[in-house]
Amino acid sequence: MAARAYWQGQIRLALVSIPVEIYSATKSGAQIAFHQIHEPSGERIKYEKVAPGIGPVDAEEIIKGFEVEKGEYVLLEQDEIDAVKLESKKTLELTQFVDQSEIDVLYYEKPYFVVPADDLAEEAFIVLREALRRTKKVGLGQLAMRGREYIVSLKPCGRGLILETLRYADEVNKAQGYFRDIPDSKPDAELLDLAEALIDRKTAAFDPQEFHNRYVDALKELIERKRKSKKNTKIIEDKDEGGRSASNVVDLMAALKKSMEGKSGGEPAKKAPAKTAAKKPAAKKPAAKKPAPAKKRA
């Protein structure tokens, strides 16, 4: 478990308060960090905080300001911001319960592990966890963390609880604006059956270990090749000729059938070579009539 909790407080359900601690459930994955470099000198570009007409300033002299009019700011000290009273800074009150399927996936933002803060909190924590599990409901409330108040959901996860921050309604784009030009038509029944069969064939239990960041791997390989070359020359990979193009019209039925044949090698794949072989002798018949040498003897 992490040394420091991301948030400490209590979950409140009616008159019951449960002291809890929240820990981040995710971490940053492998990434390649680049710096900006001044190419002629090879020196790294640095940025300084400057004020017009004054030049570089110390961090201690910088405070937050909200622009109310052009060039006019209301200045706020950090302790003034921290002093804003919000009950959700220390208490997550569960105000509503919904079915998990009612929350669109677009609203979920980031997960956190929730654990009881001490031994005394364990009994009430377990009661809440099992009540959510048996009713198959998700608890909703609001919680203030790191200078922002979030909508959050709460649901069981193994022996603990998972809290997920949710986006507000005005932070989610409406899907209709993007999907309205897609025709609302019924697909061909045979195509649909083939697609479903292909999905069934490729269905397996989710194992995140099966996936890795191929882009990061490729960048690492590029960096290593560039380092070993010891030359400031560009290394450009060949373009993939097998990619999509606007002129590549796909016969969907043929593509799905070919995908279904895959490893098993269906009957159509066996017949194709036989037909091709039967046509070859017919093409060679005219070449057999060559009596040219007989005329020379005459």
C-alpha cells in the first residue's frame, strides 16, 4: 500500500460515518520524454517566468489571479483558496444509488482504492461493501480533492471499494453531433452472422499482460539506433504499403469469410488452386505446334 493516502476523510450514509483512506489505483506507464534542444549549440531550451518590463521573477513573488476584465485581476493567496469551506473536503456523503449500467462510460475518469482508516471502521465498511454488492448498486456523491470537487461513484472491488471520479455533464460532448450522419440501417443478415461468428472465435478472458506499448518500444529502438550510428542523420522507417487508402475498396463478405477460414483452412481455400491448375495446359497448347525446321529441309 502507498505510504501516503491521496485523501483521508469519511464516507457518510445517513447517520453512519465510516473513516476511510483513498489511494490512486493507477500509475503512469512507460513513456518517452523529449526535451527541446537548440540544434546549432546542442544546448537544452529552458523557460523562465518573466513579468513584462521587469524580467525574471522569483517563485515566492508569484500568486494566483483571476481576470475579471482585460488586464484587471483579483489576486488570491493560496491559504485563502485553501480556506474555502466545502463539507466534501472531509466527507463523502452518499446521496443517491443507481444501477452501474445507468452511468455512461464517457463519464468515468479515474479510479481510486478505498480502504477503512482503522480497525474500528472495518465493520461498517464491510457492511456498506456487502450491501452495495447484494443490491448491485453504485453509490454517488461529491468529494473535494486537490482543489477540485468531483462527482464520484462507489462500488465493491474484492475486499475493498473502488471510488471513481466522474465528469460533469458540461465536460462531456454529446455523441449525436458526431454520429448523426451515420445511416440508421439494418446490416445484411449473412454479414452479421459472419461478424458474430468471428467475434465468438476471438473471445477470451481479458489479460492486460497480453498488451504492451508498442509505440514506446519502437521509439526506444529508434533512439538506440540513432545513438549507435553516432551521426546526425535522419532514420526514417519505410512506409507501410499495406495500410488503408481511400481507393482500397473492401469486399466485406469476402474479407469476413477469409477471416473465418483463418487457421482452419475452409473448403473454398482448397478448391481455388485446383481451378487454376486446370487452366494452365489449355494456355500452353498453341506452343506445341512448331514444325518450322521441316521447311528448311525442303
